[in-house]
Amino acid sequence: MVFTSSLTACNPNLSEPTLSSSPYSLPPSASQTVEHALGEVKIPTHPQRIIVLHDTFLLDPVLALGIKPTGITTFAADVGSPVRGIEAEQIANVEIVGDGHQPNLEKILALKPDLILARESQSEIYSQLSGIAPTVAVPETLISFKERLRFIAQIFDKEAVAEQVIDQYWHRVEQFKTAMGQRLDVTEVSVLVFAWGMMATPSSELTCSKVLVDIGIRRPPIQERLANSSSDSPPLSLEVISEHDADVILLITDRQANTSNYLNSPIWSTLQAVQNNQVYQVDINRWHGNGPLAANLILDDLFKYLVNNPDLKGS
């Protein structure tokens, strides 16, 4: 399900290109040692040709640091965008090297990278990747986009840039809170995901959930409980959807989602937010991102639908 983190697992059934029999090596004077999820590795001091093997988890923070990779994997082509939470122009002229479940090792080899960024969950192909170029596996335990940004920034000696990005994010959060004023305390916002015919609430691990917590947005009690739980939200039936009613409903969908069974239901029509025309559909490609760029896209939507909403209480 797109609203859980389970889709990020790597498919081990990959074709293996012809690689060197010995691992990629670097002269000591041009390398640094990095500890990562699968051990430690020597990488170039200033890598130039970088392959990034996940869009939201890795590509977002890399771009936020001002680094443009040579090649990336895609995840979201089935919902109308090659990558999630990232604008198309930010990856112009970047090579696609397979999808996130099945990176194309031959394409990666052909691009002659000097650094590969992978996820810890891609451990089954780590040895093949390491035969192509030094490979850093970013830990899955770095759930917060801020922690992950800081980890990746250390690889590229861009810690100061990372702190600027995080400071700018917090500045926007404070701007939002100020602009909302007392409405922040009295407005309840429900966030739902509709994809592949199912409704749920976003996982507490997603960046959109983290942004809502950072701002202090009030959500329905059941969503507050789920946000404090380590488990993923189960699919929601229409019979329980009333528990997720609020002053505003933000409905995360993709362009192809057929929401008619829900949105045309008599039960859906009884919701307060529906009756008050306070249901807004937001793009899953923006809200399913997991990095600072996506966090700012989410903030853009929150400004649009909450701050600039004249019908909210206290407006």
C-alpha cells in the first residue's frame, strides 16, 4: 500500500552484469571512510558521478543539498510521475537506472559512478553494487527526514548546508503557525489517503505526518492515536469513516484514483467537512515524499488550504 513504508523493499531477482573480480578501490589520499548500515566503506572525498537508488528516501535530501546525481531509480511512474515529492525540472537530464524495486545494474555500470547511495533494505544487491563503485547504505532507522538529511550531508561534507535547509523549514513552520493564529488551536484537520481502491491514514513514519506534528495541527482522536503508534494504519471502511471527520479533510490521492465509491457514498456525504465544502484533494506525489523538498511542498498545500481558507473558524 502506498501509504506504508513496506513498498520500499528491494526485489532480489536481478540480473547481474559482468563486474570486476575485485572491489572498487581508491587511493588513500582521495578517500574518506564512511560508516553506514552495512558496515564501512571508503568513498571519494569529492564524488562527482553519483547514483541514487531511491527517490523520496535518498534523492530528495541529495537534491536539497544542492547535488545533482548522474542516475536515479524511479518509483512512481504508475501514478504519473517518475519520482515522488520532487519537481520534474529538478531531475532534468538525469538518467533513470531502473525502478526502486529493481535497479538495472548494467545501466549503473555504464554510467561509471564513483559513489552509489542505496537503502539498507537493498542489502541483497550490496555486493554487486560495491563491485561497481563505493556504496553507502543509508540506515532504515533514520525515519526523520531531518536525521536522514544530516547523515547524507556528512558524506558530502555539507553539514552546514543541511542545517540551513532545516532552519529554513522551521522558519516556514513558524510562519505557518503565526499566519494561522488562533485557528491552529480550534481547527481539526483529518488526513486520509485513497489509493488502489482503499482508504487509510498516512503512516506515522511519513514526512507528511512529521510535518503535521511539527506544526501542531489538531487531528481527529483516532488519527492522533495512530500517529503515536508504531503500526501502519489498516484500511478504513465507510462504516468507520465518521471517526475521521473534522473541520477540514485533506484527501491524498493520485491522478488515476477512482474515488467515486467513497465520495458518492451517502455515508461520506454526512461528514461535516463534506457538507461544509472543506474537503481538498492533494497530490500523492507531493504528500508521499520523504525529505525536505517534499516537506516544503506539503507546507505549500497547508498554506493554500488552511491559512488562505476564509471559512475556517476564527478567520
